[in-house]
Amino acid sequence: MPSTFETVANIISETCDIPRETIKPESHAINDLGIDSLDFLDIAFAIDKAFGIKMPLEQWTQEVNDGKATTEQYFQLNNLCTRIDELVAAKGA
Amino acid sequence: MRIEYFQLIDRIVDLDLAQQTIRTEARVPSASTIFEGHFPGYPLMPGVLLIEAMAQTSGWLVIAVTKFSRMPFFAALKDAKLRSFVHPGQNLSLSAKLLHEGSGYAVTKAEIRCDDKLACNAEITFRLVEFPNAQFRANMEKMAAILEFPMGNLAHG
């Protein structure tokens, strides 16, 4: 079974036509990979479907806009994968 | 259909919140300045307007599913296929199904049938945002009434 990161990296690679080898756990989706908000909707759709979750993007965006969180907390891939794992665990609880 | 005003559906025929589907209908006007250019001597309903009609049908479904709490704005189109010509005066049967309601976005699959024949279909992504202002929302509620949007369904959905 692929890790959360492997699944997310493959989704990003296929959705945004980014070479898979350039996508690292420490990559920032926006700053390093250049993914814009529209492309991120496609990625979110694929992630939501793959993991059977609903990533709270509106809440995350609001927290970033309010200065309560940094984009790294949600959009750096290793952190994003941690959030995904938490959502998957919460679903199964 | 008031094509020049971008009102591309006439009526909501069915809204099923359990199945997350909607059906609407529209009649392409017999005459319009649009047909004078598209095309002279061979008037056709422009494909972009058929796509917009699918988006409007999907949009009302999303508004229903989100219980009038979000406004869906057309964001992306995938796998759009314009399969047959649509002519002035034809009746359209439109439908959409919600594929996913995400946080701040929604994805639908929509189609238009004309004389029981599939005329076009696509997958449509919307950004969901709060209504920009009270007037905008009031206009949408007014349009909902014109389209016979079943407000009562929301309370039971």
C-alpha cells in the first residue's frame, strides 16, 4: 500500500504535469511547485476521493488569512500528508 | 431561455437532494441576434452557451446542496463534448449530478439531451464562496423563484 506521501505526490504529478522526482516531502505546493489555487482544486478533488475525506480548505485558508497559521503548516507536503492522515484517522474513529 | 441575458434555463423540473441530482429544461429561442452571426444562413446554439446552460443547471444543484449558503462560480471544465448541433426553437432537457462537495469547491457531471439524444456533456468544477453581497443573494433568490426552485426541499434535504 503506497504511503500518503506517495499517493499525494502521484496525484500532484499527474494533475499538474510536474515530474514526480521533483516532488519531495519538504516541497511547498505553492512556493516550490508553483501550484495555483485552481490547480489545487483538482488536487483537492483527487485527494478527497483517494482518501474518502473532505479536506477543510476553507478553514485552512481562513486561518492563513487571519495570521493564525502559515501556509507551510498546510501546503508543505509532509505537513499536508500529516493533516490527511489525521482526517483519515478521524473518519475511522 | 433569455439568451441575451444569460438566463439559459427556464425551469427546474426535479431536484433530488438524496441522490444529489437535478433536472432542468429550456427552450432555445426561435430568433436571436446571436443566430445572425452564429451562423448566417445556418443558425446554431453556440457550444459555449450550451456549456453555460450545463453550468447553470449544476449551479442550482450546488446551491441546493449547500442550502443557499454558498454561491458557486464556474472554475473549470473537463471532458466537454459537443456531440450534436442544437438549433433555434429546440427543447433542451438538462441534468446534473454532484460528484463531490469539497470544502470551497464542488464538482458535477452534467449533460443536455435534445429530442432524447445526448447533445453535450462535461465535468464542471465550481468555487464555492459566500454570496458577495445582499443584493447578489436577493437576485439569486428572485431567479430561484422564477425557475420554480423548490425551496421547501431544502428544509427536508
